[in-house]
Amino acid sequence: MDFDIIIVGGGPSGLTAGIYASRAKAKVLIVNEGSIGGQMVLTHQIDNYPGVESVSGYQLSKTMRQQAKTFGCTIKTGVTLTNISLDGEVKSVELDGKQTFTAKSIIIATGGRSRNLNVKGEDEFKGKGISYCATCDGDFYRDMEIIVVGGGNSALEEAVSLTKYASKVTIVHQFDHFQGYQHAIDEAKAHSKINFMLESRIIEFIGTEKLEKVRIESLNSGEITEMSISGVFIFIGYVPQTEFLKDKLELNSWGEIVVDNNLQTNQKGVFAAGDARVTRTRQITTAVADGTVAALRALDYINQK
Amino acid sequence: MVLGTNLKHIETAAKHNEIINSTENVMVCCGRMGPMCLPVYDIMEDLEDEYTNVAFYDMLFDSPEAHVIRNAPECSNFMGLPFTVYYKNGKLVKATSSIQNRAQITTILDEYFS
């Protein structure tokens, strides 16, 4: 057996699980596909993490990572999980189609990720007209016309923030109403640079070297129109990163992992923590608590073997 | 002005030119401390031990000195951070815009620097 526990995911729940398990002298591997810290690194400033007056998400991630490494965790980041085996006594993960690591227990802490539109041209024009981060890329669109896709708080608030740069912002949303808070809706509706295309969806991104136009379908009439545009910002919510667990673990209809009070999944020795599991509250503090519980129960599980 | 990563930083255009002309294989990630850039820095930090034939650097996108990357012809259509550029013997051989995963980065390293 290569490790006692493999933790899939390097956000606050995964790192906390790593800290607790490795401090208990378990041999622990954390594998992570994105950035260490997960969605936590997206937060510019955290003011409600107990015991810390104010800290950036990046700094808190760095500290947690360092703590995990100090206690002996092996961390592999930026890897692609190409296979996972959860049944039986020996669990395993395959990384980048090359390396396979085995363990007695696995903790799934994959969190959530921004939802993509999954329409033609989206991958091709990422970074060349399509963005998922207003703070990162907004200033590339000074005095240009852009689209924001989505109808939740993120879309509405980012549309308003993008008016600092863009000459015109069109919010394209599939429903006839918004899901955001009323104050966010009111602010977007009152802004002179923002207009709306409701009950519509983008069906194709078109361009040569960079994005030049989009095809938009009216969900009422079925009419398809083309709009010349310099940029599209996509904010259509988060999904739990559990697609790879279909047919391996019990998931609910939203793709969240079903667990018991000990965060044990329907597979013995497999635990789930953080935003990927069924839960109503998704905060850094709850993720940290989950990581703690999952690590302690995983230790119980391997010690009973 | 430098980024808060564990990578080696390039602070000036002159240093940038000196590095790419004195080192065979160089990867530079030019960005900010944002969500599209951080994963790329993380991956580069991890790859430093694995790709010992490549020199990994970052550069602050908002530094005036970063014009050497911002204004590179290969980056002219880029509208997403970070701008990641790869040099072989001083020549820019590949550039990417926005977030990249480990497999995308190692594919480029293997293709151009192996």
C-alpha cells in the first residue's frame, strides 16, 4: 500500500484532512487538479475566519498547505485524475494516465467549479474573448461591448463591476427572471450601461484569431441571431466536481455526494468532505470542519483494519 | 514589484532579455495574484523539480517592464490572464492565454523543450 489515506482535492477541506491525518502519523497523499486552496483562493479578503482578523484567501491557502507539508503530507497539484477505484480493501487513484497510487482509505474533497456553457467555440476562445473572471480580465475590454452570461448574484454583480471598463454590457440569461438578491438585480437594472436579453442563450462562439461574434437563440421564439461582440464573461454558477464518481458513489440529483453523519459514503473507507457533499452551508469554516471529521473517521477506519 | 509566489521573479525587461538569451529553455508566466493565474504558478512550482532543463519564472503583468511580454506579437490577440510564454534559445516558441492545466503545460514543455 502506497499511502494510508489519499485525499482528492486541495481546498480547505482537503488540506485540513491532510493536516489532521498526517499529524496523526498517517501516510497521506493529497492530489489536486486545480489550484491549492480551491475556491478559497478566489476570495480577496476573508474577515470571518475565526482567530484571524483579516487574511487573503491565497495567504490562508498557503498557510494550510505549509501546515500539511510540515506534518508530512505529500501534495501533488495540477494533476489530472484519470481513474479512481473506490470499492474493495485497496483504493487507488491514477494520475495523468501514468502513475497509480493505492491507499486504505480515500477522502473526496473536490469542491465545486465554475460551470461552463459547453457550447461550440468555448474552449477555442478562452482567453481570447471568453473569460470567467472579471477581476482578472475586465481591463482588457476597455470601451468595448461585452456580454455577461448568467442571472445569479455573481453575474449581476460582475456585470456592474465590468461597466468600469466596457462601453456596454448585455446580460444574457435563460430565464425571464433573475436568481440574485433583489439589491443586485436593482443595481444592474438601474445601470445605464447594462441591458438585458432574457429567455435567451448563447449557442456558438465565432471568430478567427479571437472572438468576434456569438449566435444567440431566443428560447421563446427559437429565433437565432448573431451579435458582434468583443468579450463574453460567463458566471452561471458552480457545480460539485463529482462527474468522475458517477457509478462509483451514491450522488443526489445535483451530483452531490451522499454521506452519513460520519461523512462516510456508501463505499466503506471512502469519505467525502466540503462542497462536493450534500450540504446546505458552504463556507471555509464548514469545509475545515468537514476535513477534520473525515480525517478522524478515516483514521478510525484504517486503525480497525 | 514582484508576485508573491515561490517562483523566481523577473522584474525588468533587461533581466528578461538577459535570461532568455543566456538560458536554453525558459517558461515565464506573466500575471497577477488572481484565480486564473494562481493555478499556473502552482503547477510551475511543482514542475521545477521534474523539468530541471527548464528555467521557470514569473513576471508581474502590471509592471511597466512587462511590456516585453504584453506587447509580444504572439500575445497580440490575448485577452485573458495569465500570458504564459515559452522561449528556446531566446526565441519565443509558444504562448498561451488564460488558465492552463498541468497536462496542457507539460505537453508544451515536452514538445518544445525535450
